[in-house]
Amino acid sequence: HDLRTPLNAIAGYSERLALGIRGPVTAPQKSDLERIQRNQRHLLNLVNDILSFAKIEAGKIPLEMKSVNLEKTVRPLRAVIEPQAAKRGITEG
């Protein structure tokens, strides 16, 4: 809960800025705000996953094993990892 509160504030303020509440938003600023929102959601998901793992370890959530599409699962991480990889000269292939 203590971790989610500031993340939700980041989401709220970035949404307000994107809506132009503080004035016009340029295309590069909009792109930056979208990146902030995407990374905020990613971090919130990580926090929620950690909390879920804690509940699983405590025996409060039953597990259901099933197959998943790895490509579909990992694809959303591309936007987070790609800029870091580019800085290090890492490319596909």
C-alpha cells in the first residue's frame, strides 16, 4: 500500500499534465508523459506482483499452473528495455 500510493499520484499528475491542465503540451512532452505513464504502470505491476508472491508464500492464494504465450507476456517490456539496450549498442539478432 505504501508503495502504491506514490505510484498512483504519479499516474494522476501525469494524466493531468497530458490533458493540458497546466497549459499546452508539445508533442515531445506528450511522448515523455506517455513514457512516464507506461513506466508507472510497469512499476505498479511489479509492486502488485511482489505483494501477490508474498500472499502466495503465506498460503493465502491458491496456485493454478497453466501454459502461457511467452512472446505475448514479454512484449510489453520491450518499450522499457529497448532504450537501455540502444544506449549499450545492443540490437536484435
